[in-house]
Amino acid sequence: MSPREKKLLTFFGIAGFAVINFLGIGFYKTKRIEVTNQQNQARQKLETAKNFSASREQVTDQMDWLAAHEPQPSANQDVQTQLQQLTEREARSTGLTIKTQKPLPTDATAGHYYHRAKIQITVTGTEEALYRWFDHLNMPDNFRIASQIRISPNAQDDTKIDCTATIEQWFVPPPSA
């Protein structure tokens, strides 16, 4: 082999080595970026998992309470009737006079697990009786509240209060057949 051929072969060898190194460095950088991105995604997933774990610990007590107090599935009409009877009975037992009562449409939004039966009732009586009545109606264990309360003085008797309240009862509807 002549010295020119040796130089040419050496030149091609060095050029090939340089090209391979440039390609290798580019491939290495691409892989490094990819691995760094995967590592960052893994860190984010770990943080998300830690946050979920922490939030689960915060609501575990609430989930346990809900499991212990979950109402039995009931039909809308049954819950509405029971709620109306309860509000009447409690109003009379605390010394309130019922002026009007009106069942309101049930909040039965599709996709929601709980539905709400509502009744609007207007009563009149003393302040003490009214507070006792609300105390008997607002029962978180029974999924029942007085959601809207409008109080005004009675026009005929200064010792009495007129109150219009919306009483709501959450319930689980029966499963669809």
C-alpha cells in the first residue's frame, strides 16, 4: 500500500470515527433528555400519589361515618310523605302553628347518587318553639336540614314569629329495574 493510500485510509477512518462520535453524542443527548423527562414524570406521579394518600387520610373518617349512616334506598314519594309528616308532627309538638305547606319538586339530577326531597312550610309561634323545631329537624345523621329560613315578626302578635322554611331530606333512590 502506498503512503497516499495509507493517508487516505487514515483520513476516512478519522472521518468515520468523527461521524460516529457526532451521531453517538446526538443519540446520547436524545436518550438523556428522554430519561430526564421520564424521571420528572415519575416524580410528579409520586407527588400525586402522596397527595391522594394524604387526602384519603383526611376523609377516611367522613367515609366511615357515611358508611355507618347510609340511608336505605327509598322511593321519592315515600320520602316526601315521611318528610311532610315529620315536619307537621314536630311543629305541632313544639307548639308551632302551621299556616301553609307545599311539597317542592325533588332534586333528582341524573348521575347524582343522592336525591333531595323538599317541603316548604310556613309556621308561626314563639322564638323558643321555633328554635326547638329547627333543633329537631336539623339532623345530619338522618341527612336532613332546614336549607332556607325566612323569619319575620308576626303582624298580629308581637310575641310570635312567622317563619317560612325549606326542609330538605337527602335519600338514595331505589335501583332502576
